[in-house]
Amino acid sequence: MDDICCKDIISNLPEDLICHILSFIPTIEASLTSLLSKKWRYLFAFTPNLDFDDSICRRLPMVDMNEVYKNFMDFVDRVLGLQGNSTIDRFSLKCGNGIYRECISRWISNVIERGVSDLDLRGTLVWNSSMPSSVFLSKSLVKLKIDTENGSVIDLEDVFLPKLKTLHLGSVWFGEGDTGLLKLISGCHVLEELTMIHLWWGGYWNRSVSSKTLKRLTVGCSDWKRSPGSVSFYTPNLVYFEYHDLVADKYEIVNFDSLVEASINLRMRHDQRAHASYGDLVVNAKNLFIGISNVQILKLFSNTLEVLTFCCEPIPVFKNLIHLTLETDKDVGWESLPALL
């Protein structure tokens, strides 16, 4: 029994299998295995998945942070250099203002050239100067996540993402507003899942999502002062829809022919609530609710009940509904609930 316990079983595994195991932990932690023996010295660098997170730098006690960030950048460069031109499956990068933008741009370009299929970019890292155009001209990307945490601007010149199926955007500005979003979606020919949360639209008033391939769509906006003038959804094959926003002045196109489940959190602006009165609609959002009226599973937030009261006439019939969830709030009336039920 003692002999069995003392054997280094893991080291005897094939190197490809060891690299696969190491790919499930952050790359910085995996690098600690290089201390085990000569065999392990560089194995961590040849995993198909790389996960770099500089938050460990910000957790260190009082040290020279410039030196710490420099060591982090050197570490990433060293790992990518060791891999050479080998194919990479997933590349995750989370870093903040302490990392040079030219380094970020170089790393992203490197993995794009090597055919990365899953790219996850998070933190205060995404600016025009650090986001190479190759991100939106990749023939290999299947999954792309960009979450800047600080409302960074993304300007799009050309978009060609023929294999992209999942796209997640968080806390970004589109430099061209609605035009930028349309350009992005039209360049994704097989997109199935689109998530856009904490979006900032600046001075652009129109919001439009049009895709025949989309199956899941989540939209969440962060501007609670300015309502969109016009919103359109042409997504005939959509199955799941989650929507958080101020109620729009009008919903021009709403096509949800295949919708099964929806979660709606619409609210009025403060000035609209102050002037809302029964029998006199603030705006009429009936096209949106008619568009989702064939759902089977529906969740309505408390603000949406208020929108149904003052912004929807008539309330449509939900003929296929089998499961209804309502969120209530003591400060929001339930006047629309009897008509809905």
C-alpha cells in the first residue's frame, strides 16, 4: 500500500492528457506545476485553453504594482511564445488599466491568427486602440464574449464572422449606434445566441435586431433617462427572449413566430410615470406584447405590469400560455393584472 501511495501516477499519464487536465484551471495556477520536475516545466504552456487574469496583481500587499503588471505581461508573452503557432481552442483574458494596450492588441491578434474558437475578453481592456479589427474578421471564432466593465466604445469597420454562434456584449458603446449593431449582426451568418447587457446607446434613438438564425436573445440597456424612439425585432426563429429597457415610443417590427419563453422588464421614465393617467396612454407598446403573445412561458417584472396599465391597449390574449410568473412591488400598481388574467 505504501508503494502505491508513493507512486506519481499523474506524471506517468500521456502529456496530451496532462495538458488537457491543466486546461481546466487558470494558466497562472497551472504554471506552478512547472516546479514539480523537468517533465512538468513547460507542460502548462501547451494546454489548448489559456486563461489569464491580472486580478491577482491587485490582491497583492503593498508592492511596486508597475513591476507586478510588467511581470504579468512578460508571463503572457512567454506562454504564447512557447506555444508557437499551435492551434488554441479557448483564450480568456481579464485585465485592467495596468496592462499596456499594445500588449493586449498583440495577444488578441496572436490567438486570432492561430484559429481560436472561443475568445473571452473582460475588464477595462477593450478600447479602439487595443481591439484589433481581426476580432471581427475571424473565420474560426464560434464564441465571442466582450465585457468591458466601463462602457468602452467599439467602432466596426468590417464584420465577417461566418462560424460565430454565440456573442456576448457587456458594457459597450457602439460608435455608430444602431448602424454598428446592424453591421455586427449581419456579419454573423449562423449566430444562434446573442446577449447584450448594460448597453449604452449615447445619442442614438433606434434599436433594431434582425436575424433569421437567432434562437436566444437577451437585451439589457443601462440608460434609464432616454427612451428609444423606435425598436424592431425581426427574429422569426427565436425561442428565448429576455428584454430589459425603457418602453420605446413605438415598436415598428416585432416578429417572434417561434417564441416559447420570454422575460420582460419594461419601465417608464420618471416623467412618464408622473404624467400617467388612466385612459390616456403614455405610449402604446401593444405591438411588442402582441408579438410575444404566442409564448408558453412568460415572466413579467413589476414595472412591466405598470407598462401594461399605461402603455398597452388592448392587452393581447396569450392563447398558448401555460406558465406565468409575476414579480410584484408595493410601489407599483396591479391595475393591469385582472385584464391580463
